Amino acid sequence: APAKPRGAGDEAWGPPSPALLEPARFALEMYNRGRAPGTQAVLRAVRGRVRQADQGSLYSLEASLEEPPCNDPTVCQLPVSKKTLLCSFEILDELGKHMLLRRDCGPVDTKVTGAGIPKDAGITPSHFTRSLVLISSLSLPYPDEKNDTLSSVISLLNKGPLSKDFSMKMLSVFKDFLTTYNRTYESKEETQWRLSIFINNMVRAQKIQALDQGTAHYGVTKFSDLTEEEFRTIYLNPLLREDLGKKMRVAKPVGDP
Amino acid sequence: APPEWDWRNKGAVTNVKNQGMCGSCWAFSVTGNVEGQWFLNHGTLLSLSEQELLDCDKMDKACLGGLPSNAYSAIKNLGGLETEEDYSYQGQMQACNFSAEKAKVYINDSVELSRNEQKLAAWLAKKGPISVAINAFGMQFYRHGISRPLRPLCTPWLIDHAVLIVGYGNRSDIPFWAIKNSWGTDWGEQGYYYLHRGSGACGVNTMASSAVVE
């Protein structure tokens, strides 16, 4: 089932396991990168799990962060009254070196005003703006043009999270996606939720594009409206990681007399 | 190994299939391998049943995942594989309906292949398509081209998807594996994924295997 956003108070969080503190601190450091002291978010709570293998560990964390009060409404990412963020982090610790693989943060129970997007396809401005708030908190730089549609969207994004051009472009890309893959949803709420996932995924695709060392192009696919968790659960095969299958004999190399 | 090879041009590979909303990649990877082995040893390309494995391979977990090594054992123990036509894909586990009389293909054994990608290429060119498992990082958004994610993002120890290598070569001097996926033709390059060859990208060399057909 889709992992829809939860409120911070959905369930009680116990004290964090000591093993999670180091990756949580690293995630917070990454989150606050480039911010001046006094404007940095602080970690309020964290929980998560760790998967360990020979060469490292993969941490999946859920953290509650608190942003300091923002006094300038032109730069505030969240409404003044809403300062708490719920974040999902995935951190790889390989040979003692940390790397942030995934970061998704969103305000908890935030209600924000519209961004000027037309009420179309069941998509309301408030939900759209919420997605933009989420995107605007992402910090990786964007690469050179590789995927025309995606790059133009991202360049519009960089001009300002509430740009009407961006809103229209994004909606247009999403509508193309719905048509191309013949996608329909059960309700307006579902459509809004899928749009927010779609936007988040476009940013993720652009990051993957930026970090690819080959010639691959990443962008909109038929899986673009699925969360990472949904995609993994539905289409992938976690048993392969365990590799507890029957041992097979080793093949003789070809050409070996 | 020859500088390039592609079993698709030699009639050893069936059309790209679609696993649907089911984590049955392991079954598609194995049937693809057996299809190739049967073609090379008996001269006939048959599209084989993944549903038989979903329903009858009790060592694996159907749509919740499975392992190629278990699937080879299941095929051997059951007495073969039926064709796609006789035991068609439903995308969900059902009661086992295998009939030994309908089995068209059998296997004698299975083998684990080298982790050396040069040796894998040599094996592929001589013996046929190879079942492999990879870390699927980035595949959710892959459209075309040769994928080569940064190693820490696509670690070889987080393997989560089984596929079939059907060929290899170079595009503009970049070496690649041509990989048959099971997400339909409306994903990737007509259903195929191209992954960098020679760098152990996404663990492509960690779980290579094949059935043995005599």
C-alpha cells in the first residue's frame, strides 16, 4: 500500500537506538549543509532500521526535524506556524564512509495557500504547493541539459518554487504521463497524491541523471507515479539480497581444456 | 570473447515479457535462460512458462520473490517446463497445475558462472544468455542509453532484481551488457536495459548462473 504522509503524532517514538545516532547526525548535517548557524534545523526524534552486510550498512531512518522560526515570508519554506518536518533518510555506511542515498522531507500537517495552478484533473493548488515546498528543500545541484522535458522543468523550478510557469509545465508533463500510460486514479485525492509523488520522482530522476557516469537518460517512465517503496515492493525481489538459495556447482570456463 | 555478441540476432531470445505487478523477475530470468539453452541444444525457440514456477516452485515465494538457484532445482524436480501457451502467465500465485505430459523442455543441471566479466562474456558468446541479478538502482526512471551509476549508489550487495543478459558490445567505446528485462516493451529500450560492462556495475557479475541442457 502507498506510504502516505503521516502526522508526527501518529505513533510514539521511543528514544533512538545508539546505533542510529551517527547516521542520523550525518543526515542532519547533510540537510543543514550550506545554512548559517542559527538557521539550521534540529533533530527532534529518530527511528529506523539497519541492514548489515560484509562491506557496510544501509540505514533507513525516519526523523522529525524542527526548523527555526522564519521571519522573512519571502524566503520561508514553511508557514510560520508549521515548523516540524517529517523526513525519510537512507544512508549507506560503506567502509566507515557515509553517503546520503535518499532524502524526502515534508511538513507535518501543513496547510499552505495556492500556487496559481488551475483546478484541473482533480489537482488542487494547495496540494501542488505542498509538493513544491517539498521539492524546494532538496539541495543537490542539477546537471546540464540531457532530458529536454525534465531539464526545462527543473530550470523553471530553479527560478522559484512558486513560479506559475513551473506549475503549468509540471501539470502538463503529468497530464502527458497520464495519457501516455493510460493512467486513471480512483479519486481526486489519489490524483493529487500521485502528482506529488510524480514531481518528487522527477527530481529524483534528475539527481540520478546527474550522478550517472554512462550515457543513460533517466526521466518519465510508466513507474513515475510510484513511491520508491511501492516500486520496490511491487516489482523488485528482496530475497535476492539474502542469497540463501541452493549452492550450484561452478561452471567450467569456456576454452578450458 | 568476441568483441561483441547478441543472441537476439541469432534467434535465441523470445519477445520481452511483462511480469505485471508481481515480483516474479526471478522466474522470467530463469525461463529466459532455459529458452536460450534449449534453443542452442535442441534448435527450437520455445516461450516457456513463468506461471509454472510461481505456482509449483515451493522453495520460492512467487510474487514476493525467489532465487534462480531454487528455480533450476524446481524445474529439474518437477520434470520440466511447460510452454507459455499451455501454462500462461497470470501475475499471481495459483494452485500448481503442472502436467508432466505437457512439459516441453527439461534441464539436467544448473551452474554458477564466473564473477570475471570477461569470462562471463566468453561464456555467453559460446553457451547462451545468462541469468543474472542486479541492484535495480535508477531503473525506475531508466529510459535509454548505457547506465553506469556511481558505485556507492548501486552497491553489489543490495541485489534486488533478476534479469537476463543476452549480449554485449560497445557503443561509442563504452562497453555494455544488453539485458532483457521483464517490465514490458514500454520500458527502457523496447524492454531492454543497457548496463556498463567491466566495472561490476550494480553487481551484475555477482549472481550469474545458467541451466544445463544436454
